[in-house]
Amino acid sequence: MSIRATARITAVPDGRGTTALPVLESDGPLALRRTRAATAPYARVTVVGAMSAPLGGDRLAIEARVEDGARLTVDSAAATVSLPGPGPAVQPATYGIELTVGEGAELNWLPEQLISACGSELHMTTKVELAAGARLVLREEQILGRHGETTGTLTSRLTVHRAGRPLLDQHTAYGPGAPGGWDGGAVLGGHRAVGQLLLVDPSFDEKRPETRLLGPTAVLTGLVGPAVLVTAVAPDARLLRAVLDGAMSEVLGG
């Protein structure tokens, strides 16, 4: 039996220089826990998987709203594993993320990896709406297959609007049924870990990091608007995280 579940987060300034969470609604396998933030002005929420999901046919979603002036970090306790459904006729699973960040607000969206297990099929969408003065750090990491197995089918679309205007619209597809060449030299080149880091900061209007290579399989690209996108592939999850963490430290620390 498939699961339909939507978890919701709302973050607001509490009037004392920190952030409150008036809405923290868990649902189904998506358990939300308030955890200790590393930086005082931020609230932190950790997504804990309460059961194995997504399975084929599941419909999962997380909605996070960061109101004007609030600061929120969302991470997860462990990797999310996309698994096959119980039978050959099961529909693909879907996982939808909707993020809204208000004026002067900040959101760090830093989940652990999404693993596409052999035989699974997952359609993932991430939609982001940013106010003109919002800040965003968004990390996505996808591991194509568990150790020693081939990947499942994974499609992912990331759409970002800032002040009502398109900032980024990106669609990727991997695994059986994906367009030919997804594993070729021009895309993954045999690697099984792929990720990206999107940083949006109004201060980039004055000085934005320059587009450049970050190594043989990673690049930092300036976008139209105060934003940069780091994309990378790697042999495994550990090396991919090292590249993205290094890019984050360099850009935000600089």
C-alpha cells in the first residue's frame, strides 16, 4: 500500500533575535525534530525517516516557509533511499519539496544524500520562491545505486524564482528509461555520485565569485542574478561531499 504524506515547517522571528517554529508538522515517514542549531539566530529542523520510504507508489512532500527576517537550517538524520515497490505494476514514487523564503530571511537546505536503489523509480521536484532580499544555501546530492548494484531510475527538477522571476530551472534524468548518454563522458563519465550547491545572496550583486573549475569534475558557475551554482560528480558520496563543502566554505567565507 502506497503512502501519501506532507510534512510542514514554518519559521518566524520570535522578537528576541532568534527564530521560532509555530508550525512543525510531521506526517507518515517524515518525522520533523527541532535540534540544536550551530548558530544562535537560526532555528534548526532535522528530518528523521520514521520508516523505509519512498517506495514505489509513495507520494511524499515537505513544505517549508521562512517568513520575513527568520533564519532556518533544515538537514536530515540519514540518507534517503528510494526503493522498489512491492510489485512490477507499481507506479513511480514522487517526492516534492516546496520552499518559500521571505524578505531578509535565510534558509540553509542541507539534506543528506538521496540514494537511488536498483529497481526503484523516483520523480523528485524542488520548487523555491525567494524574495528579493532572501538568502539561500541549497545542497542536493544523488547517489546512483547502492554499493555493488546498478542505479534505479531517478528524475529530478529544481526550479527557483527570485522576486517572481526565474533564476534557475534544471531537469536531470538518470538510469533505465533516461535519455541516452546520461552515463557518458559528457554527463557522468562513469561516476555514481552527482551533486550541486546553489547559493543565493544579495551581496553577490556587488561582488560575485567568478566562474571557474573547482577540480577535474566540478565547476562553479555564476547565474544571472546574485547567485552561483556549483555542480560536481565524484566516484562516491564521501568525495562528492568534500567538493561541495569546500566550495561552500570558499564562497561563503570569501
